[in-house]
Amino acid sequence: MDCRRTLVVVLALLAAAGGCVPSAGLPSLSSDDHPKKQLKPSTLVSLGRMAEESASDPKNGPTEQERLRDMARRSYQDALKIDPNNLDALTCLAYLYTGMNDHEHAIATYARAVKAQPKNAAIYHAYGMCHAQAKEWEQAIDNLRQAVALEPEQRLYAHSLGFCLARAGKYDESYAAFAKVDGPATAHYNVARMLHHVEQDDKAREHLQLALKAKADFAPARQMLNTLEMPATPASREAALNAVQNIDF
């Protein structure tokens, strides 16, 4: 979104809420700047999201991006002062902290979110992935298991759990997690992808052979196995890399 357009929208929201608008730049989001009427948490979350969107605009320099992200942080925190269990504010704040590489605050905020919404699978998944990003495998697995338990048919959650288990060296458990949603051939193939990712190609080949035993015409497994059995060349390394490109662990 164009920054000037964002500013217009923000000003309109503040005007509708009866807030005060500084004479220059994006408005301050502190509740002290809105003496006439307290903004609703939903409005504050919307303002924070727009500030984040503006921060991602490459037209803004690093200093301005940092200012906008700080504005978003304060907006989400102001929403939580009004409603401490506001799920939108908690998840947006946690995601913002993650993007800012502030792992400690991101984890603490996700912990608040799951406490506020203990039956929300999406929050457990995001919490688990935040731990995985920091290579905190056991904590990641615990939260991803919760997500899968709450929504066992959600393939994204099952796949995240499977890859995380494999990354933690729990290959049998990883296979079982994948097999529940994908069947044996794809499950072995996915375990092989992670094994290649962590440079255990001998074990990767074993799982690829098991994948082909379960499904002889499974082309992705055949292609990856052929690639791993070829002499290492720039082309073969690129082909193997393509097989694991969607693994973020």
C-alpha cells in the first residue's frame, strides 16, 4: 500500500474514533494521544497492521521502517492494555516480534496467546514454528503435537510436525506423522528430504527405496534417488536442493 494512502486511512480511522491526530507524519498510537475517546482494540490492531504494511514498503528507509514497526508494536500493546486476551493483538504482536528477530518476546507473547485460547490449533502451530525457527526442537514438537491433536486433518500442521520430528532426529515418529495424512510412499519421501537436508544421504536413500517399494511409480522419489546416486556435480546438487527447497528447518 502506498504510504500516503495508508496515512489517509489511518487518519480516517482516528477521526471516526474521536482521536487526536498529530500535525505531521503517521499518528502516534499511544492512548495518551486520544483523550476524547478510547480506541477499540480492533481499531488499534488495524492501525498496527497498517503501520506494519507501511514498514514493509521498500520506499521507506531503514530508520522509517523501524519507526513504523515500533508504532505497530505500541498499537498492539495498547490493544492488550484494554483487552489482555485479545487474540488478534496477541498473534499480530508475536508475529511482529518474530519478524524483528526478538525471539524472547515472541515466545512470551505466543505463550500468552495459547493460555488465552487453549483450543486454538493455529496458535499452537505458530508457537511451534517460532520455536523451530530458533531450533528449539522439543518445545516446537510439543506445540505442534497440540496443533495436530486439535485439528488432526489439517495437513499443514501434520507436515510441520513431521519435518520437525525428522529435524530432531526422530525419524520413526516423523514417518508416522507423515503417514497418517499422506500414506507410506510420501511419508518415506518426506523423511528422505529432511535426511538429505541434514546431509545423511545414506539414510535418505533407504527411505527413498522404501517409498518406491510402497509405490513403484512415485516419480518424486525416483527422481531424488537417481539424483543422489549420481556423482556430485553442480547440476545434481541443484536438483537435490530443489527436492528440499520447501523445508524451512
